[in-house]
Amino acid sequence: MNKALNPSWKNFFHFALPSMAAMVIFSSYTIIDGIFVAKGVSDLAMAAVNLSLPFINVLSGLAVLLTMGTSTLCAFALGKGDQKKAEELFTQIVVVILIVSAVISVAVSMFAKPLAYLLGARALTIGYSSQYLHVVCLFSVCIILSYCLEVMVKVDGRPQLAMIGMAISFVIHIGLDYIFIFHLHLEVLGSALATGLSHTGSLIFFLAYFLSGKSNLRFRKFKWNLKKVVEGLPLGVADCSVEFVLGFLTMLYNHVIVSTLGEESLPIYAVISYITILVFFLMQGIAQGMMPLVSLAEGHNDHAASRSFLQKCLITVVVTGVVIELICQLAPGPVVSILLEGENVLYADAVSALRQYALSYLLTGFSIALAGYFAALGRGPSSMLLSLGRGFVLLPGTLLALNALTGSSGIWMAALVGEVLSVLLGFALLRRAEHRKPVLAASQG
């Protein structure tokens, strides 16, 4: 029996724990910015950076969208022994990213202030937000291309270099945040520079590898074939939707809070947003650990093993959700104080808001785990329906509905109602999937 097919807890955590750790590190990039700005500048500056996060989400989403499909096509070409085709695809996507990121940099640098306003900034935060956007956009190529090369390093057969590149970026980010904000007193400008330069550091590391002559993939001349770029886009939609959903929800909540509670209350949601990002990516890590196990089990027609892995994943997200919930309910003060000082006038409101919003964390993992399970089964439409339906319909819909019906009292409970509806949709799709022949098994039969 293949060891990966053994539906034991040991085997599950062998895959899940590294994935969870990677997701926690990934989410820490954003949280670190919030902590340094909150402690070194002000709570409104932290809110302003949070207002700008949807732009970072869009850059990350574009990176995933452009890269995932091309990386798959490159892997297919290498598997067939077509080195020339793989290198042409690799070089072409790098050039495409250079062009796209250049357009983004020019456009956002020219319209940073209107964009900040669109994202929800007003009189108290427009200065900080537009400054952050103006600086970060200049590093668009570094942010998008560093992700692309990180993925391509894995395709090249050197996954350990991808981890080293991430570690380099992480260390640079922390170090520069500390120096720029606490020693040079550059405030939000320092946070933006730290974000951009950290990605620049990992980009230089990956470029050095591909230009060293030690890589299997090399840059080479190519003939334009944009059809291949378009062909690869659908393969990245499911993954990039995660970033787009986070950005959309952040923007929507900020707009609702400004219109209902006032701009001075934005730091309350900024605190919740940073905690939610950590919870979301932690649950995503658990789901990603399950997915290859389920796909492998279904490939061997071992449906009992795949269901066992799903059960273990759901149990894990429940236990994780309960632990997070207990922390947020029993010790919300210390959690909030990571970003807001106890003497802050918004501190008590932030503690109350966190206790209400955190009720949704019990259910967040269910929808994420079920969407991952459907993807692992090869049921892309079900996975996308649940992921996109949750992020662009159910959660936003409940927020707008409760805000309209109850005003400010319904804002922090909206996430719980949205997650309940998402879980109901997820289990309805699961029930339908169990009455049909698994896609992966069908494709082999």
C-alpha cells in the first residue's frame, strides 16, 4: 500500500503541518506591517495601510493568475522532454509580467489618490493611503515577478530554493520595517519601502539562480504566442480568487464602516482584518495539506481513504477554530493590544467587535476545506462555486443586508451569518458530489 494512501493522522499531519507553517509565514508579511505601523506611527496610519491591502491582493492575484497556468504548461513540456518549448514559455511569461507591471506602476503612480479614495480612504487616511500606494506600486514588477520565479524554481526541481527565497524576503521585511519606522521615522513611507524592498531581495535571489547557469530552465529568445498565456489563465483562476476575495471583502468592509461608523473607526476593522487574514491562511494551509492526499486516493479509486482525509481535515479545522475562538472570547484584550494600545479610545470597541466577529472563525475552515476537497476530486465548478459564492456573494450580501436592516449593530455579526450560509452551500455540494462518480476516477475508468 502506498504510504500516502494510509489514512492515518500521522500521514495527514505529515502533509498538513508544513502547509500550515508556510501559510502562517505568508500571512505574517501583512500582519508585520500592521504591527510596526500601529506601534511606530498611529492607529490611523495602520488603518490607512489596511485600506491599501486590496491593491497588494490584486498584485498577488495577478501573479498567481499569470504564473500558475504557465508553470503547469512548462512542467508538461519538461515532462515530454521539450526543453525549448518550456524555456520559451518561461521567458515569455517573464516578459508579459514586465509589461503588465510597468502599466500598473505608471497608472497607480498617476492616480494613487483617486485609488485610495476608491478603496475607502477619506480625509483622515487619504494622505497615508495614497503615499503607501504610490510607493508600493513602483515595486509592482518585483512583487509579481518574485512570485513567478518562486513558482518556476519549483518547476525547475529546486523547491528548497523557493523556501530560502521566502525566508530572505521575510527577514528583509522585518529588518527594514524596524529600521525605517523606529529609527529613521519614515512612518508609512517606511512600511511601503520595506514591503517593496523585501520582494526585491527575493527577486534578486531567484534571478541570480536562473542567470547562474545552474538552472535547468534558461532565458532564451522566443516568438510571441499569447495564445499560450491565455490558455494557462483558467488554471490559475481558483488560486488567484483567494487573493481577490480577500481584497474585495477588505474594501467592502472599509466602505461600510466609513459610511456607518465614521472614518475614525477604521482602526477597529484593521485589527479584525489582520487577525482574519491569519485565520484564513491557517485554514487554507490545512486544506492544502489534505488536497494531494485526496487526489492520490481518488487516483487509486480508494474513496474511503479520500473521505477519511476529508474527515480529518474537518476535525482539524474545528479544533483550530475552537482554539482561536476561545482565545478571542477569553482573552480579546491581549489580542487587540498587539495592534491597539489599551489607552486608545477605540480599544474597548475593538475588543467588543472582535468577540462578535470571531464567532465566524468557528465556521471559516469548513468552507475552505470543502472547496479544497472538491478541487482535489477534480470538481472545479463546485470548488469555484463555493469559493467565489462565499467571497463575492454570501459574505458581502449578508454584510450589506444586515447593515441596511440593523445599522452599525449588525456589521460585526454579518461574517457569522455569511459563513453559516457558506457551510450550508458547501455541504449541499458535498451531498451532490457523493451521489456522483468521482471525476478523477471517471477520467481513469
